[in-house]
Amino acid sequence: MATSTTKTKRGAQKEEAGAKLRIRIRAYEHKILDASVKQIMDTVARLDARIIGPVPLPTEIKKYTVNRSTFVFKDAREQFEMRVHKRVIDILNPNQKVIEALTNLSLPSGVNIDVKMI
């Protein structure tokens, strides 16, 4: 009997959620990323929408190894890395005002945003 009530509660939560707007934000610098996330959160909170996040995703690290010398000294190498910081924000039941405010938002360069309707 307990399982049937749990299923109904989960079903009610799914119906309650309805549409969801998922925003994935990527940047090379975490300070710019956090400033952009704060700007998005303030905009959405001002329009009274429910927000889940920001959820930090694992940092993607790309490493590159190059030879220091062009011809000899193969053992002498340098390593470089690029770090891509990521965050996810979910907006539950977004209305037209929220979507319009997010499209008109001006974010700094170097910040990549993917918006998906779930």
C-alpha cells in the first residue's frame, strides 16, 4: 500500500512540473561564469519563476602536450590545459515573460549558453 501512494506522489510531481527550461552555461573563467549565473538567477527570480540550481557540473579539462624544441630534444616537452567550467539551471513552468527576459539578457563574451525545453 505504501508503494502505491509513492507512485501517485511521483505521478503528481511529474504532472506538476510540466514544461521545464534547462539552461547549460559554459565558460573558461569561473568568475565570469558565476557572474553570468547570478545575472540569470536575478532575472528569473524577479519574474517569480521556480528555479532549481545552479548545479555545478564537472570541469572539463583538455590537456595538450607539445615539444619545446622543433628538431632535437624530444624529451623536453610542455603541457598546456584548458578548463571549461559548466553550470546547469532548471526553470520550472516558464511563462512567456521569463523566456522573453532571458532572450534579451546581455551576457559577457566567452560565456556559451544552451537553452533546451524539456
